[in-house]
Amino acid sequence: MTTALVQELVRLPPGEKLQLIDALWQSLDAADVPLQGGQVEEVQRRYGEMKANPAIGLSLDQLKARLG
């Protein structure tokens, strides 16, 4: 990436920067963003919790309602 391109991108309005960030993020595959050690352990802990007690989970509709 050239310096000129970076300079042009940082001058974008905030909304366009967010659109660019989203487009770039969506272009990545899961393998492009590996989890770090602590993140792997946390995912495993939470997965174990959910397997042991599925009632603690939320449906997508419940989560949307909670988030507003």
C-alpha cells in the first residue's frame, strides 16, 4: 500500500472509513484472523459452559431484543 493511498484514505469522512473497514473485514476468511492463545482458551471455556448448561444461552431473537 502506498503512502499516497494511505494519506487519501485517512482523509475520508468517518462514515466512509467505517464502510471501508467493514468491506475489508468482510473480505477476510476465518483463517486470515487466527485467535490468540487467551482467546482460544476463552472460546473453549464458554463452549464447555454452553454444553454443560444450554439454558444459559440466548436465541438470536433474545439477543436482538436485549441489544435493542
